Amino acid sequence: MTTNRREEYPRPQFVREQWMSLNGEWAFAFDDDSVGERERWYEGDGRPFDRSIQVPFCYQSELSGIGDSSFHDVVWYRRTFAVPADYAGKRLQLHFGAVDYAARVWVNGRLAATHEGGHTPFHADITDILTEGDNVVVVRAEDFSKDVTLPRGKQYWEEKSAGIFYTRTTGIWQSVWLEPVSGTHISRIRLTPDIDHNEIKLQSFLSGVSGHSDVRLQAKVSFAGETVCNDTFSVSRETEQRTIGLHDFNDHSLGRWWTPERPNLYDLELVLLVDGQPVDRVRSYFGMRKISIEDGVVLLNNRPYYMKLVLDQGYFPTGILTAPSDDDLRRDVELTKEMGFNGARKHQKIEDPRYLYWADRLGLLVWGEMANAYHFTEPYVGRITREWVQAVERDYNHPCIVAWVPLNESWGVTNILVDAQQQQHALALYHLTKSLDPMRPVISNDGWEQMKTDLLTIHDYEWRRETLRERYATKESALAAKPAGRWLLVPGVPYEGQPILMTEFGGISFKKSDWEGWGYSGASDEEDFLRRLADVVHPMLASPVIQGFCYTQLTDVEQEINGLLTYDRQPKVPLSAIREINEGKVPSTSPAPVAQR
């Protein structure tokens, strides 16, 4: 790892030139008795704030400067800022990348924003409550550490992490920044590629359009610095849609489609004009990429594509859920590719947009997965649904995202096998996701006990080569298997010919650092580790049934030592050896060759 500064632009798919980071040192306070609102700490005189913290790192992390893993469910933040002179005449927006779990934000003692959901962004227009000189922003964040109905992912509800659960994250854990905008501006965009017609569908969401008679949006598309098209059209509503033909040469072998092997990206510049004058300018990008299923086969850009994914939980020793630097996020993508994987399943975490940016740029498929709860209640349904909608909206434009996973291993729906209400919840999340994004496959409940699903996914930590070879030799034997004693589909739900993928397997523990921990099977040395790795990967590659896999896992995480890398991202074995195994090649300890996929 390099530096712990997080000063890069936080929203890389929707970039404005003017912005100001509010990361860095904030005043901080625990509020264990929850008296802060009653005592009006938001008035910001500074008296209760007896600590300092480095934002955007949660107080449980080392990089926060506090490093306290005990329960403190209510925390407060305070800092001052001055509005730069060149922001004059603009509306000022205050942005938060993510605050876990419920946030209330005051500026100069006045409530500016509230938000619930620990993994998704929110913002507020604070223009009308600003003052001359210094302004004070105060944040109250409330976590619910022991509430297992909360969408929380791998954050443990006990004080010390154990098993497959890790240290909690409370409060601000993604970047905070200020951004000036015109009263008439672009709020967000949706970009939908269509490789079959070589078109990009642009849906723009605008603010402040009413009251203006001449509003136009200019869209300039370029590739490698060369202008592909430049289109200007009139805007009369808050939402406008335009289909832009790219009119450039594009085919599957020599063209400009996006794949992990050739991550081609188009640049997009949007300029909003009012009465002929530019009032807003945004830079973005997109990839011409199609993920589809035909006749039970997974296709990327209309060609069969074998997914070789690695399970990536996105935890860091000193930052927990927050990467120490942008370089660390980029390096995780690079290490994944160096080991011969073409994708990652971001497990139980809605990942930092900067990671998705590097996956787009460097070429890595990503499965987007919700951070789940563990117990079903009706309030839980509302919580996870609202946050999942925000997550899909946030990440829709990333070409790297090729699948959505709202539920994993029946977490939050533990009785789905027999409970009709929980079954309907899984179905509802499936259909909701399809209504938000019809172009990507959705896995209703990854691993087992699935309802409606586009891919039939299996979790199987069997470690014996022959058992795996026999179990996945035919479609019939694969469908009959019950790894972990679980039905793959809820009884009564028919198998409809979906592609079958092994989305968790392996988990081989191998101690190569000072960390103590566990795994699903154990290796004694490097040679044994490589042999065991080949024993689980090669049957997947040789299977005529399995169309892709996700190996558990990229790195050790806290007490888990079943990573290909240590927790601090050091390789346990040569990366080239892992790549060879992923290519179907045989290390010296393996007994027999397999066909390359």
C-alpha cells in the first residue's frame, strides 16, 4: 500500500472539474447515551467534540486515527469549510459517498439532509444555509450494531470478529465533497449500450429546466481522442432520452467493443446550454458491451464466454471497508487479472465507485452484490429494497458490471425453503432488479434455494478432485447435488435450462503471514497449496456443465486465511502459477492434464 490520502475524484463516471474534497481531519465524538440531538450538538460550538478522526475512515479502523472496535452506535463529526470565491453564483451541493447506517447532516445549525442505508450515496443543496466566511457541517451517524435485520454484509454483531464475520463499520466510510452547480444542471445520466445496432441510449435527468425556453444538451462522443459523433438536441423536460448512433467501425474481433481482454471505452462529454450559454459540463465514459443468455449459454458480446471470477470481499487491514488509497483499489484489479481471473464477485459489499472505475479501465467483469441482513422482518424488506434500488441506480453505467446478486445463501430469508412470504421477497427483488436493469442477468439467491433466477449458481466447498469431477460430469448429476445439504432450487421451482456456474468453491487455507485463521480445507506448503488449487479448479474447467466459476477468495480477511493473497496483498505462491492453473495447465504436483478453457 502507498498512501492513506483519499483525494481522488469520488464519482469517476460523472465528473465535474470544480469540486472540493472534505476528506481529512474532522472533530469527532462518541455519543453513547444518545444525548447529542437533545443537547443540540449540531449547533457546532465544538464543546462535545473531544477527538479527531481522519475521514473517510471509520473509527474502528487504524487509518481513522482512533482504532476502537468496541460498540459506539452514535457518533458525531464536525468540520468547518470556506466556500471558494470562484463558486459565487452557483448552487453548492454537499456529497457523501456512504455513511453507515443512518445519517443526519446539519450546516450552520440547520438540518440539510437525512439518509438511511449504509452503502449508498446521498447529497444536499446547502446554498441557502451558507454564511459568509467559515461554515460548519455536523454529521450524526447512527449504527445498529446488534440489529440483524439491517443490511450489513459481513459486519459482525458481536464486538470481536469471528467465523465468516468481520469488524463493523460505523459512520462515514466513503468520501465527502463539495461541488458547485448551476441552477439548471445535469443531475444524473443512464447509459445503455446496444452493440447489435452500434448505438448508445442516453437518458439524462436534469434540474431547473422549467422556466427556460431555450435549453439544449450537447453530447460529444469520442474514442481514443477521435470524435465519433457530436449531437445537440433541445430539452423541454426534466428527463430526456436520446439514442446516438456511433457510426464507427465495430466488430467482435477488431472493433471497439468492451471485454476484459480489450477494455475499450468511449469518452462522453455533456454540455448543458441555456440560451446558447454553457451552464453545466460533465465528463463520463461508456463501454459497448452486451451480456446475454441464449439457449442456456452465457454470452459476452454475442459469443460464449467462460467467467473465471474470484470472490473479493473488499476489506483492508488498516481501513476495513475503505481502501487506504486509490492505488490500492487499482492494485486489487491488477492482481486479480495477473492471476488469470477475468472477473470478481464483490461479496456482501457495494463497492467504492473507484474500484468499478479501475475494473472498467483495466478490464474486469464484476458481479454487483447487495450487503445482506440475516433475519427477515417487514421493516427489513423496506430497508433492503430502498438501498438496493439506490445501488443499482448508482452502478448502472459501469460496463464492468455484468450481473446483479440481491441475495446470497438465503441470508435474510433463512426460511425461504418453506416460507411463502420469504419466497415472494426473493421473487420481488428479482423482478424489481429486472425492472431497473433489463440488460443484465439477476441471481435471485446466490448459492442455493433459488427462486426465479437467470443463472443457476452453486456453492460447493468439496476439495476432492474425483468427487468434483463426478458431481459435475453431467447436468443431471449437477442438478441432483446438494452441497452443504441444500436444495439448489426451492422445491417446486423448475429448472428452466439456465446456465450453471460454480460461484463459491475452494477456500483453501494456507498460512503465509502472522495472521491466524481458518479455511475450508488446509494446505501445508506451497506445493500442497498449488496441488489443492488445481484439484478444485481443473474439474470446473473440464466439466461440460459448468460455464464459469468464482474461487474463494482473493485475500485473507481478518481471521480467514483462505485467500490467494495475504490480507496485506502479498502473494502466497507465484501469481504465474495460479494463472497457469486457471488456464487449465498442470503444475508439477497435479496427476493429470485437463482441457484448456
